[in-house]
Amino acid sequence: MSDLIKPDLKFLINSFHHFNKLIFSNELPTPDFRMSSARTFGGQFKWTNKYNPATKKINPTAFRIVLSNFQSRPRQVVEDIIIHEMIHFFITYKGLRDSSPHGRIFRHYMNHINSKLGRHITISMRGRQSAEKPSDALCIENNRNIPVEHSAPTVGKPEKSYICLAEMTDGKTLIARFAVTMILQIDREIRTWDKVCSHSWYYSTDSCFSILPRCRSLKLYAPDSRQLKVLAEKRTIRFKVTPDGRLRQI
Ligand SMILES: [Zn+2]
């Protein structure tokens, strides 16, 4: 572990192509590469979900891998961080539905790569820095943006949809459809999310929302123009909690 390096963009790009060939059979497209001086994470994988009206599917796009050069680390550790982010990339790109950002599928690939290539890729939770585990990737995933997890669109059959529309601090407008039983919890969570400026709830039976998964956790998606138009013409809805703990629309 004496081989300390301070990674740069060239190292990130070269490593990506090396491991893409070695581990992922060159299946990953070349993402956007960025360096960061952040101390709170070692690497990040980001992407955007985009709705394709032709196929009526939400596809992941605009992939980006960010690597922190805040501190010098052993070369092996930096490589493990890059591979860690590439596993996220692979899962997202393939549209695999994992149980959580570091769920069953992620750990399957991680363990397989570790044993096959003698690597030490690990999972680290947000912001936790561990001196005992220098190989921790210390990643922060874009885990508000879980990869494709949409139900099959139902054509022509109106479905009840409770939609949350959120105005984000970066100026974007995002939406999500939630199970009615989750509204109270989601409403609480979204209020504490610092990237959300404001949010409002809508009820609709328009089939344009059927493409969205009925989420049971806080996830937001980029709306298409039709969904935005439908919401713009609707009034927001408000809820109150009844004494017996039920949610009632007011
Ligand atoms: Zn991760």
C-alpha cells in the first residue's frame, strides 16, 4: 500500500477503459468523466432518467463518473473506487432492478470481481469515513434516481395516480407517482430533502402517468411534456391526518 497516487482525469479515463475491457466486456458506453475535490466521497456515479415517448419507456442516460482527488490514496484503492462506480453504471445501464443502491445485485458483482481479480471493493454508507477500511469507496450515489423501475404501461385504462411534483434547487421540475399508503411518509421525507425547493400533490386518472412506477420510496423522475401539461391544468390537493391516523384529502 505504499504506492500512493493523487488521481487525475487521465487516470480515471484510462482506468475506466481498462476495467471496462477487463471486467465488463467493453459493454459500458463512455460516460462523462469529472474530477472533484470533495472530501465527503471517493467516487460518484450519476445519471438521468429520460422518458422516450416512442417506446413509452424511461431510459437511463447522461452517465457521469466523478472521482475525488481530495487525498492521495493507494493506487489499488482508487481503482477499487472506480470499479465500484462502474458496477453502479453497469446495473443502471442494463436496467437491472436491485433491492437498494448496494443491494443483492450490486453485492453479487462486487463479490464476484473481488474473488476473481483479488480486489477489495467495499460498500460504504454516505459520509462514513473509516480509517480501518481504506478501500471503502466512500461513494454517494445518485440514489434519488433509481434506475428503471417502471410498471408496464396500461394502454387506455385510466389508473388512479397520486403525483408529487417537486421544484428542485437546480431549477429542474421532477415528478413521481406514489402509492396512496405512502403519501404521508413521502410528504414528510421530501420536506427534509435540501435539494427540493417546493413540492405539491396532484390526483389524476390520466393514462400518461401509468408509465411511472407507483413508488413506495422517494424517487423522482423527469416528466414528459404531456405529464407537465396535465398537471399544469389541475389543482393541487392537500391532505390532513385524521385522529385515527388516516390520510384524508381536503
Ligand atoms: Zn456505491
